Amino acid sequence: MLPKWSSYGRWPASGEMDIVEARGNMNYKDSNGVTKAVDSIQSSLHFGPSPQHDKTAKATVEKILTSSTFADNFHKFSIEWDDKHISFSVDGVEILKSEPSQGGFWEMGELNSTGLTNPWHANVGGSTMTPFDQEFYLVLDVAVGGTTFFSDPWMNMPYPKPWRDASDFAVRDFWQARHLWHPTWSPQINNGENAALQINYIKVWKMK
């Protein structure tokens, strides 16, 4: 979810709420051998005065399934958001709750020591939920590539990542390696639709 207006400045100063993020790879592991594949999802908040000071690590959780994947069946990913807290749930089980103290998300992010200007300063003494005290809209997207969600050392077993973040020709490199990754989409089955993002329903309630 992204803010309707950038009330507190450019990303991530105005916040971002990721109800669920997942990678579609079937056998993808980080450099420690921990799965980052389709059996793993994460929920997170992004907030901070600049991209270099995005404090998402203070409000991120990962959930891993041990006997199935998130692609085997539909799952229910939920967010509960009010003027006191934000919580994320998977299939009715809460996996993360962010409930800032009086110092708000600036204090939660331990940002006092940075010497940077607090973009939410005008709201000190007001809402502790700033920047998550404004209208947000729902985003549904499928992303490919990038330099943040697929680290160079991680392995899409048995192959390494088909591009490097620092490459001047990352898009070309990715395309030239399509003989390695395209078959994993099983294009011969159901025209590849089994590899597509599938959504059963979206429901929204206003609690107050």
C-alpha cells in the first residue's frame, strides 16, 4: 500500500505498507541456504527520512512454510490498521504488530542519532502513527529483476542469478539467460498461467 499523497515527502518519508511480498522461484536460497522461494513471504512497513535511512528492518517479518508452498493453495493475507497500531496476519494468525510508543515511528526507527530532520516533527504530540496517519491505496503488482529483492549471492538452484546489480547491461544479461529461467514457468502447461499471480478476492472494511 502506498500513500495517496506524499504528505511527508518522498519515499519512504510518507510510508509504505507491504501486506505481502513473495518471490515466485521454486528453489531459491540465500547465501546461508535459507529459503527465499515460493514457500516464503514477508510483510513489512517502510518509513524513514530518506531511502538510505529506511527503517523497514524494525518492522519486517518473514513466514516460511515447511510442508507446502504459498503457491499450492490460496492464502488469506490481512492487515489491521487503526490510530494505534498496524498488524499483519496470514490465514488468521498474526505475524507482526507495530505499535509505536509516544515517540512514534521516529523513535521506533532509532533515528534521533542520525542528525537528520524529522519529517514528521509537525505531528509530534499528535498521532503516534505518522506517517501512517493518512489515506493509502492498494497496490497489486508483479515485478521482475531489480537490485533490492534478489541479492547477487543468492542461488535459484542450480543456477546463479542471471544478472548482477552493478552490471551496465543487466536487462540484456537477464534476457540472454532466458533458456535457464523461462522453462521454470512451465509455459507448455495451461499456457504458463500456473506461474501467474492469482487473486481470489479482496475485501476491505472500515473499522471506525
